[in-house]
Amino acid sequence: MKTVNAQSVLQTVHHSCPGLEAGKFNAKSSFRKHGLDSMDIASLLLALEESHGIKIPDQDVDKLDTVEDIVAYLAAR
Amino acid sequence: MPIQNIGISEIATYLPEAREANRDKKERFGIDDNFLNTKIGVDFVSRRRPDEETSDLCVSAFQTLERKCQVERTKVDCVVVVTQNPDASGIPHTSAIVHGKLGLDENCPAFDLSLGCSGYVYGLSVVQSFMRDHGLSCGLLFTADPYSKIVDPLDKNTALLFGDAATVTWLTRQPVLMPVSFLFGTRGSEWNTLKCVNHVLSMNGRAVFNFSAVEVPIQIRKLLEINGIGLGEIDFLLLHQGSKYLVDTIAQRLGLSAGVVPSNLKNQGNTVSSSIPMLLEGLVHNPAAKRLVLSGFGVGLSWASSYVTRPQ
């Protein structure tokens, strides 16, 4: 599995959601509070699934609202 | 064995006049203009009249076809309707009702194909093969899948997207466009992703997005490889109009520009199996459209792509 850290996940976030202002979004920022909608999050999670070779089930999606959440989730997998 | 001489001569559309404005649904669903414009891409969803049955949508499309070209009812020898929202209970099949309403010859076969967003591409292959194998020469492939029959107006996943429409494709032995190659796919293990429960549509949007974003580019690349064509050589890629975000995502994954991947969502929405022929209609007589790829994907999960060329 690809190395998991906040930097790599942030890169994926910014690549998936190019409208996100880099300077105002960090590892603790809430996706939803920064205006990412369901399609943005679906796209982000797909990118993470493809880069890390995993599947993220629907029931886990609501738990993943920050980069830190994702890093912890992927590390536990 | 190469597919010989049966191809597309003309396409016609029937789009009901009534519309629901998505801007009127913003408060209900807690969405803004940015979401509507950049993700959904639909300003208005088209709606059939309450007294318009699926067969009536087909008949209206055929009446438009009659005004556009020389199709003669007496010569029609094949009728296929792609629908999963047939007239009434589905018995009899909607194509039989269309056959009756058009007064077609009793020697003419008529049958339905139960497919959704992949249905036009599957339908092209089925009708082309059927006509070729049985020596037929004047076929009508209808798409008519009015999801207004099953969409819950309170469901954000579906109420912003689906519109009603019908198309008819006239297939003859003097085609203007020729489907030359097809690929098909089914993922029955994910049948639960898009379904109708108690006559109400239920859709797992994330699952549909993931499947489409991953599998459609794979199938298109494989189709082009089989036909010895590069991505840069196709003139138009006509994708099923699932949503703006989905079309944009697939186009981006293939590295294709908006000019090659047209869209027609804004004024009617996702018209299910009608979305591809509605796009194709405008290109039938466009000489710049020499190499096209059609790709439909959705409920089933089912997907299909076709490479279509313009004979010299």
C-alpha cells in the first residue's frame, strides 16, 4: 500500500477538488464546512481508493470529514 | 464477421414541453447555484403530461421523424422499444402498443428491451443484428423511459436529474452512420445500486459515480484499441448524460476536451436511454462527425460502448 500521511492525502484532496483554496485548508479542516459536496467527496474517496488499493464502504464515509480522519482510517486498514 | 450494411439513417426526438425548474428545489434540498451548475448541470427537468403514456412519447417521436425524412409506415419491418417504464404494467409490451398506434404491418416484429442508460447502445446492436440476420430493411429503435413515473420529488439524489423524453432511430440499408463495433458489460453483483422499490427509484449516487468513472474509460480505451483508433482521432464521444460532474469526470480521465464530449443536460436533464440519441441526432448529418464513440452506462449495472463511423 502507498505511504499514508497528511501531506499525501492533502495532495489528493487538492487534485480532486481544484477549487479548494490551498492556504485555507489543512489537515484539520472539515471538508463539509469548506463547501465540499457529496460529489466532491465521492471523487476524493475514489482517488484515495485507487491510489491506496482499498475500498471505502458507504457506512464509513460520514466518519471521514478531515484529512486527519482519512490518515487515521487508512493507517488502520 | 463484420456488421454489414444496416445502420443509422436518421434520428428524431420528442421532448415534452413541461419543465420543473431545479432552482425551485434549492431550498428543499439545501443546495446552491454552484452545485446545480457545476455538479448537476441541469436547469430544468422535462416532464411528460400526466395523460402521456410511454407509447405516446414514442408515437410523438415517430411523428417528428416523419416530418424530417422519407420513412414510410408501410415499409417499417422492425420495431424495438428500449424502456424500463413501459405502458401500464408492461403487459402487453410497449412496442406492441406503438405498433398498434402507428398502424404498422402485421408481419413486422415488435419487442421491448429492458435496459436503462446503456439501452441505446445495446439497442443499436440488437436491432442491427436482428435486421441483418432476417433480411429486414426499415427498422425503428425507440428509447422512451419516463422516470417521472418513479422519481420521488423529495429525493435529492434523483429529483434534480431525471427528465422525460423519447427518441426514434431509423435504421436502413442506406446508412449515414454505421455502428461498426461494440463492447458490453454487466455487473449484476451491484444490481442493488439503482433499483425501483414499491414503484420508487432508489439510487446510490456514490456507487454509480465510482462504477462509471472507473469502468467507462476502460471500456472506451479497449474499444478504440480493438478498432486501431487513438483517442485523439475520435471526433465526438457521446456519453450517457448521467450528470455534468460524471460527464466531466469521464472526459477528464480520458484526457478529452469539452469540444469532443458534448452535453445536453441543461434543458431536460438525464433522459436515460434517450440521452445518447439526443446528442447523436445533431451529428447525423454533420460531415465533421466521421468517427464517434457512444457509451451508455447505469442501471444493472450495465454498460456498453460503440464505435460508429460515417461511410464514404
